[in-house]
Amino acid sequence: MTSLPTIRKAKPNEIEELTGLALRSKAYWGYSQSFMEACRDELTVTERSLNSVDLHYYVAEKESELLEYYAIEKLNDQEFELEALFVEPVFIGKGVGRALIDHAKNLVRELGGKTLIIQGDPNAEKLYRAPGGKPNGTRESASIPVRELPFFTVDLSRSYVSD
């Protein structure tokens, strides 16, 4: 990519586009059709979630094309969780995911948070470790019973210099 994408708040009219992006991004890892169907509800962006005061949705776009999006959820005054981070498959591994995580970390700091919690797909573990994610066990998937997903925490309490 020759120029950086623009990161901005998601718009209400992008709900279907965000859901499609999430499904394509998850499917990139070669999951079966039945697996993808089991995840559909969890990956669907709703008007309610997009308008929630505790959820913050941001997209990265270049030349009006959505490349990726993330959502963070405020759990309490100190902790926020990366609720979603999905990248268009053609951009996976090209650095746009890292740019969004850096943006999310800065947003959490601006909102007064000290910790970013991430439950991620096992295929994206490298992405979550790179910006300081420390493994903190596993959590059961909300979509697939008995499937354990890696869980990370990022300590944001230190002064911001550069990530």
C-alpha cells in the first residue's frame, strides 16, 4: 500500500457492509460452512450494537473502500475489550490490522482505560501479541461450544511513547 488508510467512526448505513466484511475475514482461515453458520449471529453487526454508548466502532478505508473495522466495548472505567477486528482478506498481513489496534489502544487511553482485553481467533494470535498483548489463558467461544480461544491483555497504564 502506498498510503495509509483513513480511520474514522463507522456509520449507521454501513451495518451490512461491516457484517459482510466480518464474515469474509473469518472465512479467510478456511473454516467450514457449518462453522461459519454457527458464527453468523456473533459476527453480525446490528443497529443496536453500532449505536450503543459502550461500544465504539471504527473503520479503516482507502479511496472509499472499507479495508477493516474494529469495535471496542467499555467493561468498566479501567477495562475495555476488543469486541471485533476484521480485515478484508486481500489486506490480511499487510499492516492495516496493526494500525487499527494502535488506534484502538489510543482510543482506550483517551477514554481513561488502563487495560485492553482481547479474545482472538487462534489464527490471529501474532497480530494480538505484536502490540503488547500478553497471553492470559483462554475463553470459551460464544459461537462454538467447547472451542477455546486465546485471551490477551494489553497494559495501557504506562505513558504513551510509541507502540
